[in-house]
Amino acid sequence: MWEEKLGNYLIDISKYIFTGVVIASLFKDMGDNKWLIYGLGFTSALLALILGLILTNKKKEQ
């Protein structure tokens, strides 16, 4: 049960990170660090999404 809840939490975090990176780039010029911020943001969001999907898709033992 806790794995599924943690998975859902990580999926939500992934959405928030992705949205934060996109919205921040629209409102503020990142200068020289923009590709670093995009790369870290997208990598973090993707990692959280993958971990969340793995945790929510575990089959329950019967």
C-alpha cells in the first residue's frame, strides 16, 4: 500500500518539476544556465516519473 502511495507522490512531483521548469522559463530569462536548468529539470522529472510508475505498477501477491 505504501509503495502505491509513494508512486503516486513521485508522479505528482514529476509534474510539478516539469511545470516549474517550463513556467520559470516563460517568465524569466535564465541566461547562460538555461540549458543546465532545463537538463536537470527534465532529468529530475523523468526520474521521478519512472520511479513512480514502477512503484504503482507492482502486482499484488495473492
